[in-house]
Amino acid sequence: MDHLLGGLAANPALPPGLVDRLIGTADADTASSLADRADLSPAQALALARRFGDEVAVHLAYAGRLPAATVDPLAWPGAALALLDTGAGRPEWARRFAADLAVGRREKLAACPGLPPDVLETLAGDADPRVVTELGMGTTVPATAALLARHPHAEVRRAAAINTRTPAAGLAALLTGEGLAPARRCAVCDQEEVPFVYEPSCPRPDCVLRPGASCDGSHASTVHETRMFALRNPMTPVAAAVRFVRHPSPLLRRELAARPDLPAEACEVLAADADPGVRAALAGNPAAGEVVIRALAADRGHDVRRCLAHHPRIPWDVLARVARTTRIGPVLLPAIAAAGAAEVEELAASAEPLLRMLLAERRDLPHAVLDALAADPDAKVAKAVAPHPGLPGEALHAMVRRHGDQVAARVSANPDAPPGLLERLARQERPVRKALREIARHPRATAAALTACLSDPRARRLAAAHPALPPRVVVELLADDDPQVGAAAAANPSLPRAEMVRLVAPLSATPYLTTP
């Protein structure tokens, strides 16, 4: 029954009076569904928060359903922090939480944007490094980020290396260590005797150390992670970053290889790197020029070639060569997306079906190109173009006649697929299961098509929520053996009102009703 009430709570057609009844009788799971309702009134939101307390109040605060005037930070501290996090809280709350004895609340406050200067100062000087770490990661004030980049705790410095508001000079110092006093503590030596190396098979259930954590007094693993994040940070000066082009750590070289501001000389060095992960990171980097691209096209690493296919300026002949030997998948590649009108015509007329297939992933093709790709004799091309909006129904029918089951699922995903075609694909003797799942969620699916989708367990869950499913069938699915199917049926707006009342009827009346 609980799963049915959870589904009913999300039903957009549920009358306000029954919403009130559920607010007064719901369990925590149902309350979460109620809190997500778009039509929840202010009175209902407040009643829900009062009944379930801070946990649900947090949910409602993030959804914009609880104004600050209705929130008491002593009774609902989580909701008050949620409002501060969304910029809707009160400054006096921030000052109160900055002095809160609960570390978790100070930590949550430190992640909030737009804090008053005095609160930032208090948090920056907090005795608990977890609080200061959170501030270092999220503060938008460059002066605060610069201060925390020099903090004596290595975890705080690591957080500052992530923050794009940390000034360039601070990031360069975190990366190279120059002009920066060594950190005094890290998360490892805070709780372990050094030297210490974290064992991947650590049996302690409460262990919070990250994999690879180690400290011999130099905070080695945290310093290494700090450098990784500094290399990843686009505000770190490239002049400091390129000094790591031959660093012994392949993880650092991988971060460097992904930087779009790399000079050509660094790209050439990294293209010959012994680590395939470095070469893969470079392969998709816009900084890599044509010479490097062509060199990497001959790379034996599959990931290198796959990443190369995503390079925004890969030449078409190289892309064709890479596509023949690499699984790229149904994805719109950057170079294809950026192709101009003349290049689109060239790709559409290419003798290489793989290039036509990749072009067909675009969803803004001119009608002439779209019609040509829809009529393509190669099933790979037709399958790629099948979901394109604007394809006429006859073209989709012809595609299915020509290629059959190979294109059925993607034709079914086309938003303009005719209802009759969806019904035909769903009701054929051996329907394609992936097609059934697309049809089950399709807004143009007919009752007959949806009924046929019920034969597939995954499609059944989708079809049970479809408003075009006959009400009689929706009611029957409430008793389905699969609780997800029953919940979906309860959430279906086509569920008869009498059934909604029946589901709520066993629940006792409560004083939390907000609608007469």
C-alpha cells in the first residue's frame, strides 16, 4: 500500500482535498513525493513541514516553497541553511550558524554563497579543518580564496586548488610549492601515526580516508591531489603548468594534457608520452594541432582514438579512418556539430557511410539533407537519423519497411512518429523490446500501443504511467506484482477519482488539513 500512496502523492490530477488528507497521514517516503508537487499551496507546504520536521522542510526550502518568514532556525536548522544556500536566508542566521557547536552545520554554512564578510572571516579561522576546507572549495571572494591557499592544513590548500576564484599566483604556488611554506597537517596525519599508507582493503567501516592516502610527514598524497586540481583549474597560469610536462606522475601529466591552453611544444611532447591515458587526454584537446591529430590517429590505444574522434577540428579523412576502427557510439561529435553548411553537404554526399552516420546525429539538418539521410540504403545511417524531429511520417514508415528491426527503437523515439506507426511496431508478432520502451513513454502512443507495451517488464513500468492508457487498465495495474508498476499506475493522471478516494479512504483523518 505504501508504494501506491507514494505514487498517488505524485499524481498531478490528485484533488487538493486528497492532497490534504495525504499530508496528514503520509509516511516519510510519501511526504517526499508530496513535497515535489508543483501545485502544492503555501499552506500545504507549511503543514507538510510542520508534520515531518526539518528533513522535509529542507526539501521544501530548496524547492522555494518555504519563505524565510516561516522558518525558525532553531526548530529547522537544516531548512534555514538550505535557504542560506539558495540566497534566500537571513544574514543573522549566518552569524548564528558560524558559532554553532555542531561542526556539520558550520561546514554546511561554509558552502553557502554570498556570506557576509564577518562570517567569512569567522569561518576562515574555524578550528575544524573540515569547515575551512568547505569554505576554500566554494568561496567566491578571491581574497578569502588567496588566504586559504596558504592555510597550514593541506586539505584546505587542496580545496583552494579546486576553486576557480583562487588568484593565479596562489594557484601557481599550490602547484609548484614555490613561495609557500610546507603544510603542517593533513587528513592522514590528523588521525594516523606516520608514516602511513592507506590499504585498499581497510576493514574499518568508519574510515574516511581516500584511496591512495599516505603521509610520511610531507603529506604526500594530499600534495599530489592538490597539484592535480591545480593543473585542472583553468585559472592556473599555463607557464607554471607546462613545467610538469615530464613529471614522473602520469596522473599529473594527464591533467596537463587536457588543458586547452597548452602550447604546441608541450602538445608534441605529450603526444609521444608512454602513458596511453596522457595521449587520450591530449587527443580530445582543442590545443592539439593537425600534426598531432594525424600522429594520434595511428595510435594503437582504443581510448586515444575514441577521444580523438571528439576533437573539435579533426579533419574528415582522419575522422573516417578513426571511425572504422573505433566504437564511437550514437553521439554528436564536436566537429560534426560545428560543421558549416558546405561541410554538411560534403558529409551527406560522402561515400563513407560512417561519416554520413555521424552527420545524421545532428538535429538541425536542412530538409534536403534530412530526406537524403532518411532514405539512405545503409541501416547505420538510417538508424542515426531516425529520431530527428521533422521527419515526415511516410519517411519513417519507409525506413521501417527498408531496415526493419534495426531502426525500430530509434524510429519509435522520434517525437513526430505517427500514432499508427507506433501501434504497428508495438503490436507486431515479435516486437523489439527497446522499441516498446520508447513507445511506452511516447506522448503520441495510442491506448492499443500502450497495452501491447505491457508485455515487456521495463516498458510496463513506463506504460503504467502514460495518461493514454485506458483507465480500466490503470486500475488493474494497481495490483501488479511489481511495486514500481503499481506506483506508476497510482501516479497516472488517468486514474479515476473514485480509485484515488479508495486508496486514501483507509487513512485516518488528521488536524493537518488545509483545504475544506
